[in-house]
Amino acid sequence: MANEVYANNMEISCKAADGKSVACFPDVCFTPPVAPPTPMGVPIPYPNTGMSKDTTRGTRTVKITRKEVMLKDKSYFKTSYGDEAGNAPKKGVITSKIKGKVYFTSWSMNVKFEGQNVVRHLDMTTHNHASQPGNTPPWPHLSKMSPSTQGKCKREKKRERKSCQEYKPYGEKNVCKEAELSGEMVNESAWASKTATRAKANKCLSARRCQLVPYRPKDEAGIAGCCPAQTPDHVIPKSSFSVGAFSNNKRQPGWEEYSKDTAPCMCVEGWGNTHGSHGVRHSEHKALGVIAGVKKGDMREFGKEASMAAQSTRGAFPESNCSERCLTAQLADGHKKMLPPNTQPPKVKHSPSGRSKPAVLNRTARRPSP
């Protein structure tokens, strides 16, 4: 049932809810037969599901529909379902367990019950725990509704999983290290161009560009950020939400709670917005504005600016093939969390930056609409 109790415009997860964390994948478990050439069993990935009705160790005094509420770290779903066939003696490859607990790895940052952060639908979970870490990578928790990105980014998610099979969290390899993007960033144009070439050559990193991340990711929330040698680039520039320079700390009306640290970013290469793929992305954004006749400082509907920003990434990273539909859905979701409940996004300022490049302008003008 839907209990209609919300935190940050998302329904709170509780024992009385119908919330589910569906098909968390992959939960790799050893599966019979247990015989040569696989004496431990065959490692098979299973999709796991957890349910709110299995909430354990929730709130003691605060109740929703007379039942306990999920809390950060303390609470869990006592059982996950889907890996029952992986019952060789070793069971889960990490936890040595099947049907283990489901823990949340993200939660509300500012709504607390009994002194602990509450958990909401769309927050991330890991499954089949005996202890930390779990046996699966993070997956969104679905309650009253599915994430808007679930269907709109289905193709991108499938390609990322296929392209990144050998890299963490699915495999053992470190994609940043293999692509030589694990070192410190260098503020040089030549270095940025070389780094961008390496990133584009790696199929996993190209696929992961479609997954937007916060500027300052929180590891405890189960969110992976960019490689150390990459820059998280605000797809909608942070200056779009400010009156004057962003450093003035005066926000556009309705965007008083805007946070650059949690705003959606794409992983790019280049220290500043004039170097490497970082510079190309900003040049694409500026060119699209010129073609559309939008002047710097013009106030625009959020959806239109989000669409233009998404198109700029498609021009800068054609090899990633991120759909505008997927990117705009992530931009809408990420910025909606900064607004009061049931509020439509206010207008934002068109605020291009970086260098104008005639070659980019000509290429962008000739490119067909998505």
C-alpha cells in the first residue's frame, strides 16, 4: 500500500509499504553441480529482490500505519529472494550466503527519525549480506513508483553492464587504472587531450558517461564518482542557478536550495572548461545556444535548458551514444531533489562558458536533431 508519507518528495520506506528492490543484479553464487572441472560449483549471477514487508530493526517510537520505519545502517530487509538455486556449499562468492539481508546504502540527508536518517523509495540497496559488503552492486529501491530513469535509461544500463563485465563492481579489474586515469589531474591542455583519448578508447568508461554522478559523490551512499584523472562536469552549469556569478551565493528564485555538490555531472577529461573533452562539451553547449538564438543570461524553462545541455553531451561524446531521453530524465531527477515537494522546476539562466570554436559551431549546425 502507499502510505503517503514523504521525505524530500520521495515516499519513506517502512514495513507497511509495498516497496521492493527488484532484480538487483548480479548476485553471483556457486551453483551445483559440485564436480570437476568446477569443484566449488558453477558461479552463476542471479537477480535478487527484497521487500519492505521484511523490514527489521526499524524505528521503536515513530510508526507509519502502525509499523516500524527503515533507518540508515541500523535497519534492513531480513531476506532477499532469487538466489535460492545457488546452494553449493560456498554459496555467495563474497558473503558465502544465499537469501541474505538487504541493506540500504543511501538515505535522506536531512530527514531523521529517532536521530537516524530515514530511507526512501529510489534509495540504493545491496543484497545478500552476511556482513558488509553485500554480494551485489547498488540498485535502486522502488516503492510507490519506479525511477523515471528505469525505463528511459534501459538501453544505457544494458550497454554499461555488457561493456563493464570485467570491471568492478561486476568483475575484479579497476577500469580507472586500466585506462590510465587513476593518477592525479594535470592542468595542461596536451595532458587533457591525451586523457580524453584514453577514456574514449575504453568501452566501459564510454558507456559509464551516460550515468550522471554528483559533483561530490558520497561513498557511503553507494555512489561511484569519476576516475581520479577525470572532472565531474555540471551538465547544466551551476551558474544557471545563480543571480550573477555563482560565487555571489545568490540563487535564482525557487532555486535557493540548489547544491553544486549534489547536482548531476558527467565525467569528462580536462581541468578547466577549455581543455580536453571538458572544453569540447562546453563548446557544444555554447554552439547550441547560438544556433537556437538563445543569449547568455536569458531565462529559460528548465526542461528546455536540460534538453540543450543533454544534446551538448551527445555532440561531445558520440561514441557513448547517450540518449537525450535518458540524460534529461537524470537531470530532472537530480535537480528535483533540491525543490520543495510537488514543485515544478523554476526557470534557469542560459549560462554557457568555455571557448567558441567555429568548427564545433559548424558541426553542431549540420548535425540532425535526435
